[in-house]
Amino acid sequence: MAIVAFDDPVMTARALVLHDLHATGVADADAVSVLEDAVAQRAWWLEQWPDGRPFLTGLVAQDVQDGLLESAGRWPLCSACEDSTHALYVDPDLGGPDPHWVCEEAGLVVARVGGL
Ligand SMILES: [Zn+2]
């Protein structure tokens, strides 16, 4: 993974989630626009609550996951199980430092957010 840790947490979150969209082959124009919307909303949110900085990447990942569910379906699909029709989840839920993608069915940590 060759992602620079930007000083700007909003740019970092954007880069990490964009990486995962590319890695899973779903980074089309619609998905990127879902990401841009999430990033714009969370940038505003961070201005209201600067202490939320460590939560930003996990929240953007969940926002994109929710946004894609409405348009494109479940994302990201599990890469750890043979039956890969289920989605991974962000842990810790509702954001937290150092977020990871987890498979709840197998109880596995699959990758860091940004490391798919
Ligand atoms: Zn799984």
C-alpha cells in the first residue's frame, strides 16, 4: 500500500476509501461521486467537531458503503470467504481510530480501510 498520510484528514480519508474502491473494481463515476459527497459532508462535520478527526476515515467508508448500497449494491464484498456474496463491515462501527474491514460471518479482520 503506497498511500501517503496527508496532513489533511479529509484528504487522507478520501485517498484511503478511493483506494478501496479501485482495489475492488467499483471505482466508476457514480461510486466516485458517492465518495465526493461523503467527503464533502464529513469535511463540514469535522469543522463542527474537530475532535472527530480520528473517526473520519471510518465514517467516510461507512457513508460510501451506505451510498453504494442504494445505487450499486453491497460493497465491499467479502474477499475472505468462499461464499463472497456478503459485505464487509467497518470496525469499529460508527467510526474510530484505525478502522478495519471485517467479515462478521467469519469473524475475521480482512484489511485496514485503505488496504483492500
Ligand atoms: Zn466473509
